[in-house]
Amino acid sequence: MGISTLISRLRAYYTGHGFGVTIRRAGLQVRRALFSNRMVVFYCEVAKQTTAPANIPNFLKVERKRGFAELSSQDLQEMTSFWDATLTHRNIKERFDEGAHHRALLVSTRAG
């Protein structure tokens, strides 16, 4: 799309919607252009955390797996079923080999 086409489209939008709406729309387009990748990585250095462990309700349980061999076939299937299983399987193995741990939050469905 050429510059002249962009300018004419901007002028037409401004004519139909006004200055304020045009500025908001331009801001939205800039945000979309800059932040189009919606992937977010959360990182926490656990060794530096000094807070006491949280009190977890009885119906929740946290399981920690320290290596690939500790994963059951069911756990592995649940972790890889939503994506390319071969690629995900390889990535999980690589991360365990690099020292990563896996924590799973299990929810008990039993009442009581």
C-alpha cells in the first residue's frame, strides 16, 4: 500500500469520524503494530523468594516433577495433546535436561 493510499484512507476516516476518533484509531494501530506478538513469558527466580508457602485448600494438590522419567504417560499426553506432540515432547525433555522442574496443580473432583 503506497503512501498516497494511506493518506487518502486517513483523510476519509477523519472526514467520517472526526479528529478524536481518528487519533484513538491511529494509537490502536500503533499498539497493534508494536505488540502484535501476544506471547508473554512470566519468570520468577524461586531461589530469591523469601515468602512463606501459601496455605492451599484441601481439594488442591501441587505435584513437582524433577525429571522427564517422573512424568507418567498420561501426564505427558495431556501436556502434548494440544500442540505438535513430537516438538512439544522434545522441548519438554530438553528443559528437564537443563534442570527445569514441572509443577502441576491437581484439583480433586471429589466432594467433601
